[in-house]
Amino acid sequence: MASGWVPEGLSEAEVADGEAYHRALYLDGDLERPAGWHRDSVDRLIQLAIPHISEGSTIVDYGSGTGGSAIELLKALDESGIGVELILIDPLPSWFGKAREILEDREEVHLELSVGRDENGRMKFRKLGEILSGRKADVIISSSTLHLIPERAISGLAMEFHGSLRQGGVFVWDSGDIECDFRPEDSARLHDPYRAVREILREDGDRLGLLAKMGGDGALKEEQRLDRIFPEPFSLDVIIGALEEAGFEGEVSDKVVDFSKEDAQRFVQVPRLAEIAAPLLEGEARDSAIRKALEKALTDMEEGGFADEHHYRSHWVYGRHIA
């Protein structure tokens, strides 16, 4: 049985949120049917990590979400007959609760919630060294997470990663939403369609009417909250500079991954992500507004050469860095 964090008191909405994101990664929730974009993006991450993993390795999966990268890593390790200790870390109980449910029967899995409370009861992020209690990992992986970390926090996180790896340990990561100068001209960043949906809905009349009822200050805070769901991408140089400053040496590579329009629909309508349409009420009004906005966003991408009638092309960057 998996050890560590166990979800308590999750609401029906939180459980549904975790289930929806899981189904955005795995068709109908079937672990043997990963969505094409998830399968194709995480495959290179796994292939970069596997050569550095041996029997008994301690592996950290930082930003585990519903467990998508951990699930695919365990499939590869099971096939090779390699036993490890795998520590999953995430701040979001709704998605992490689904990871616990899926991996409950895996004895090698340990879960740690990365947020806690300070002495004044305020929410804070736990340091990786605190989570590991001073132990050193052999490999840290982080899939589709770094672009969600505030740019100002990347340097400190890189130091935490370096300090939590044994000498010669490896940090392997991927991101589909990083700005770089080698992105092919016919590809987009992972979240470009969803930022476009946000911009389209920003001017939606029904939504603006509901915002007006919130008052000026309330509406401003709500808009700022929604802008953080799919933040603007920062430069790859920020990540590389922080890793080098922390003492890592490494290399990056890239890959273009087709993201089907059906998968895009499932992805953006995960409740936590569909909040970009707030304060439209959950239900058909919100779902319909998102569907129409996404259709327009993807049509615009097709006309701009970033998509075809079935997919948009998402550009992924991968890093492998030695401590």
C-alpha cells in the first residue's frame, strides 16, 4: 500500500476535478489508453530518466498532479523489472487525491503534499529538503510543471533540487509552455489555445455583466485570479540560468507533439482550468462559452499555420541536468 499523504474531506467538486484531469490524460480513465499528447510528451521524459535509474533508486516526481508521469514511469520500470522508491509531490489536493487513488496499491509509492501552514496558520510551500527529511534522491523528474512556477521562484527551486540530489544525481524535466528561440515556426506553446480562449471570453457580454455585479475591486481581483490559470510563458533562459547557478550541468532537447482538438476540449473543460470562464456559472452556459471560444481559437491557429483540421502542434522542451 502507498504511504504518506492521504486526502481527507475532499468535496464532491474536488473529487470531480481530479477525475476530470485524469480523464484528460487517459481516455475514459483507462490507464492503458493515454491521450496521444500525454503519451507522446512524457515518453521522452521517461527515456531521459531511465538510464539513471537502477534497482533501489530513490526518485522524486515533483508536481505529480493526478500521477500521469509517475504512472508512465512505473510502466517502464515494471517492464524492466526495476524496483525503486518513488516519492510524489504536489500542492493540489483535488488532483493529488486522484493520484493516491490510482497508485494506492503500489508499496514503493510515497506521497507528500507540498503545501502546509506556518505558525500563523498561513499557507506556505514546504521546502524539498524538509519533505525528504535530509535524504538525497538519485533522480528528480518534473513533468509539465516548471512553467507554472512563478519566474521569481525558479532560482530558489533549482537550489532545492540540487541540494536534494546525491552527487551525480539527475534532474529531468519537460515543459510545453516555455518560450525559446528554437521553437519551429509552425508550432505553438502548449497553453496558447487556452490563453486565446481566455482573451476571447474576456469580452463575453454575459461574463462582463456578472463581473460588473462584483464591483470594481472585486472584478479586478477576479480577473487577476483568472489570468494566473494559464500564465504568460517565460524564457527558457530563466530555467537554464537558475540551474547553472545552482551547480547543474546539462543539456536540452525538444519535440513537437500533436494535441488533438478533442483532447484540447477535454483539457480546457477540467473544472479547475475551466475557471478561465468565471464568473459564468458552472454548467451549460460556461461549457458552451468555452467550446465556442476554443473552436475559434483553434480555427485561428489553423489559419496561422500552427494547426491542421485535427490537431495543433505543441512544442515541448526537455532538460537533463547532472548535480
